[in-house]
Amino acid sequence: DTGVSQDPRHKITKRGQNVTFRCDPISEHNRLYWYRQTLGQGPEFLTYFQNEAQLEKSRLLSDRFSAERPKGSFSTLEIQRTEQGDSAMYLCASSPPALTGPSYEQYFGPGTRLTVT
Amino acid sequence: AQSVTQLDSQVPVFEEAPVELRCNYSSSVSVYLFWYVQYPNQGLQLLLKYLSGSTLVKGINGFEAEFNKSQTSFHLRKPSVHISDTAEYFCAVSVLYSSASKIIFGSGTRLSIRP
């Protein structure tokens, strides 16, 4: 399977702890996106990478959140000092370079469900 | 600013009956439109997309959608649903910025199929 993968699929943590999620995009895709989905809502955009550069961050991404994509391949999303309001599904998506495919098509991973107790 | 409104949060329907899930969007520029499906505890799967051309778009699993520019709608339809269609359905628009796009989702419609 060469789709987008995310790890872990589920994470339960206590309030105040730090958590880190990983996303592996489709291998030839240079664009990577993070979204957050809370219960009963559609996903909301968090941040976007083109190769290793983080080109846009949503206002939803507070100072406790940081995302990296150091080598332009996999990405990590870290949440420091987690709060109960951080409980959500965190989705990763990727899309191909503009020269090889439409950049508006995004392929989603299965998500990481975070529960903060 | 672009936005997406899904008018029904839940749609119950009997198996083998037709279904329509409504979606309206707001945008001052041309958009690309999508419908995604999300099965329980899974990520999003693309059902269909409208980019240009024919306003009637066919997707996977027998779904289709019609783009209506004058009504700014992109309703999803299926002539006969199956139990396996039980899922959450999201309408979305793609907003172009710089060299990439950001997807704005509606709040979703939960489709429940009754036997």
C-alpha cells in the first residue's frame, strides 16, 4: 500500500503531557498538509509544507503546536502541554508537485485520534 | 472568504431508496468542489470532484453530483443506497493560494441506512 500513513492511530494522554504524531506522505508527493477534526465537525486546516518549507499556518495552530518536515519526506506534529480541548482526530494529507499532477487533489491518511484525559 | 454549508446534519433513508445530500458554497472566485466520505474511525476518501467541464460528475460507489453555479450548489445523489453507504459525507471546496491549495470542509452529513 503506497497511501498516506499516520502513526499512531490512537493516542491517549494525560493533560499537560507532550505528544508527537508522524505522517508519511505518498512517496512522490512534495506537498503535505495537517488538518484537525473535532467530533461532529469537518476537518480544519492547520498547516502546509512544500518540501521542507512550512509555507502556511492557521490561527488554530497555537504556540503549543509545532510541525516539522526536516527532509521533505515525513512530517511530525507535536503538541506540548496538551489540554482537553486538543482531543480530536489529526489528519494528514499529501498532494503531488504541480508539474506532475494537480495540486488541488489531496490524499488523506487514516488519522491519529488523540484523547486528552 | 470561501465557505461550505451542508444543510442536513443527519439523513436517514431506507435501503435501496434514493438519497440527496445537499451542499451550498460561497466563493467570490472559481472553486474546485469535492465530496469526501468518512467511514467510522477512518480517514477521508474522495468520492468525486468537479474541476471544470460537464456539470454532472460521476464518482465511485454509484454516487454523482451536479454543479449548479447559479445556485452555488453541489448536491450529492445516489439512486439506490446500500447498508455499506452508512458513513459521514463531507462537501468541500479547494481554495488556491500561492502554488498549492487548502481545502475548506463543510460540517458533514451523517447518512444512516435503515434495512
